[in-house]
Amino acid sequence: MCPWGRCPLVEDSFSRLGSQSNVYGLAALAGPGPGPGGLLAAALKGKVLLFRYLQLRPRLRPLAREMQFTYIPVPAAFLQLRLPPARGEGNLGGPGWILEVPGWILGFPGGFLGFPGGFWGSRVDCWGSRVFLGVPDRPSPVPVDAEIVSIDSFPKSPPQRGLVVGITFIKDSGDKPSPFLNIYCDYEPGCEFDLDSVAQSCLNLELRFTPFQLCHAQVRVGEHLETVFLLSGNDPAIHLYRENPGSHQFEEQPIQLLFPELQDIPSTALWLDVCSLPVSGRRLSALGCQSGFVRAALVDEGTRAVLQTWSVQQDGPISTVLLFPLPTGEKEDPEGSWSLLVSSALEAAVVYRNLLHQGLSDPVSLPGSRGSDSVLCAKVTDVDFDGAAEILLGTYGQELLCYKYSGSGALGRFRPLWARRFPSPLLALEPLDLTGDGLRELAVVCLGGLHVLQVRPATHSTTTFTKFTKFTKFTKFRVTKFTKFTNSQNSESQNSQIPKFTNSQNSESLNPQNSQIHKIQNH
């Protein structure tokens, strides 16, 4: 039995989704600057939830609302619309009438015709009649069903600006399922990060394969960095979607042009992770497949040459692969500490430490990770704000598990830190600063909806006071050095303008018993 501790996180907000999500249904939403971010949570039945914190005096308030992304069908239903009485000169006698058909709306007089895909409300002037159309709760539905498979978002790499959102879904029109990839991006100046405008600027791409994970990666092209979409399919292959600078449209390009290590995979890739090593100009890539196949590769970003590959075969489908660095000592190579976390549907989660030196030959199991059913999601982030990242595992057994690495390099070990139970299985995790205070919240998508966790106030106060204490000690050392300097200057010259501090004054001003922060802590 693993000695799990108490979780330092408390739930701050919960938002219910219209239907259940999946392991690819959560994406971080970046803004134009370093301010607070947001979240996009996708439900299977074609709806996307936007979650943010807004500054409503006297405190921050969580806000969750449905985003209407174009060209994503919703389940068929009748749409109710009311027309107010027509006003203005020359109207043709009253508000007219409306014929309601699923996916179609016909209104006369006034000349309004609604096509499948919906409308957002407008003012129509024709034949001298002015008709005001109301804004419905949602677009007019299309008589088809669609299920969202995956969602992802990223800000463009400088010098370009703008927010890009990608959504894959499968449309079932009764004949056969049709998969699509929608890419949303607004090029209108001033609207590049306006999500409502971005959601209406869509590039619709029909796919010839069933989509799985949609993610993004940065790649160096010449002297600039570029961010591209990577989409795994059941072909099986990894597909690359890159923006054409001439036409300002995303288009599919051969994967071997930028990511030669991601070609020739034996099974459908369920998870993919790519990390750059900027010091050496190289990158690490890792993928886990439905057959249990795991592969990692080291690539030279300048020449696109694959320098080394490692592979291993596990028993069950791979749910997550994550690349991350372990804590290192002062004399150890930081790039040599990169490790690979692999979670499986049937086996315990393992970490392959020091990937560049040992490859996939020395797995270290995370204790207790097999006792909470299958691991569905994972993240590596600093939860307790001590500067070292922890491993978070979300399980089908409704538990969130946290592991801490003790030691440095190959001599350390992973120990259970804490566990937290949820009312339903965990599907996705995303650490993100949602409030703009510099501390990351943790978003958790379960079958029931979206949970947002924050650090406990007591833990946050202790962490802040510890940092302040270290700063005070450092300040005391600097003032002591300055005092010795001024005393020596005063002994040499009586006319010196540098003020002379006494040791008694220093001890009185820097004594923590008399400091305000100490009084607050005791209180």
C-alpha cells in the first residue's frame, strides 16, 4: 500500500459539459501577451466550452460559455425564431411569416433565406421593407450528427501574430461517416486573438482517415521558428499541416520534410510529443502506438538528420508519452537528464531516465500506478512550486496521482506524493495560469465536466513566506557588506557623505521578531 499524502489543491470551479469529452478534448488557450490564459474543452456532441477568469470587482470570477465554431454540425432540431414588427417606410405589411424546417428557415416578406449551417441574426433591407431578425441561442441545426475527436490551439510563432485553433470531428450523415479537420484563424488586423472572430474564419479540410490526437510543434525553418499541426490517423501515419505564407492557408505537406523521424510507424499513434533542445540545436520526439509500440528519436534540427532512435514493445495500448527533464546537479549535463514517461492501458506507468545515454533500456515503474485502473492522461508540472516538476497521472479509477522525484540524475527515485479522488474517470489534464498571478491552476476533464483546481491558501502563504525569508536573509547579507564598507570610508574621511549605519540599527531593522511579515505569520 503506497503512503499517499494530502492533495495541496482545492477545487475552485466546476463546469458541466453538454456531453462527455475524451482524452483529446482539452486545449490551452493563449492570449496576445503574458497575461492569464483560457481553456477550450470539447464535448463529443459538437460543442466547445470556453473557460476563463474575468476580473469582476472585488475578485476574479470563473466564466464558462459555449463557443460557436462554424462548420461543426450539431444534432438536428427545430429552431424557434421571432420577428418583431417591421418598422420604417414602405414595409410590405407586417412581420411576415416563417416556415420552419430542420436546417432551413424561410421568411417572407423581407426576403430572408436561411441555409444549412445557421445564421447569427442580421438586418435585411429589400423591396423597401426593413426586417429585424432576432439572434437565436445557437445556429440553425443541420440534420446530421457530428462527434468532436480532438482539439488543439497555439499562438503563431513571431514575427507572425494570431491564434490558431484546430478541431477534428466525424460527421455522420446517414450514408457513411466523414472525418474533417477545421482550422480557424483570423487575419483581420486587431482580431487575430479575438476568439469570437477566429471561430468564424474556418478552413474546412476533408480527411481520408480517422483522426486521433491533434497537437502542435515548433520547427526551425531557415532563420525563423514555425508552429505546425501534427495529426495522427489510422492509416497509420502522422500528418503535417503547415501554413502557406503566400495564400495564408494551412495545407498538408509530406511529414518527412520537417519530421523524418515520425514516418513509417507500425500502428496508429495514440500520443505524440516533440521537444526542442535549443542549446545543442537538436530535438527529441516520442510516440506511443495502439499496438504498444514506443519509439523515441534524436534529430538535428538544422539538417533534419535522424541521429539516433530507440524503440520498445509493451503489452497494451499506449495512452501517453511525455518528454521531460529530471533535476540535475551543478556539474551534470542538463540535456542528458531528459527522460520519457510512458503510460499504458494495461501496465504500470514507467519512466525511462536519461534517454540520451540509456535509451529505453532502464524503465522505472511508478509505484501504485497500476492499482487505480488504466492511466488515461498524464502531465509533468511543478505543483508545489519548489522549482522541480512532479508527475501527474489521471486514471479511469477516478484518481489523480502525484509523484515526486527525490535525488538527482540516475541515483534518484520516484515516490508517491499525494492522491485525490474525483466523482468520475479522468480524461485530460492541463496545467495553466488562468488567473494571471504567476501560479498555475490545474484543469481536469472528467466524464462529468471540467474541474479547475488551485493551490490551497495555506500552502500558497507558506511558499510565499519561505521565498520572502530567503530574500530577507539575502538582503541582510548585502546590508552587512554595505555597513562594513561605509564604516571603513568614514574612518578614512570625516567629511564622507555616505551615511554610517551601526550594528545595533541593522540588528533592530532586520530582526524578524520586529518585522511585519513575522507578525502576520504569528497572527
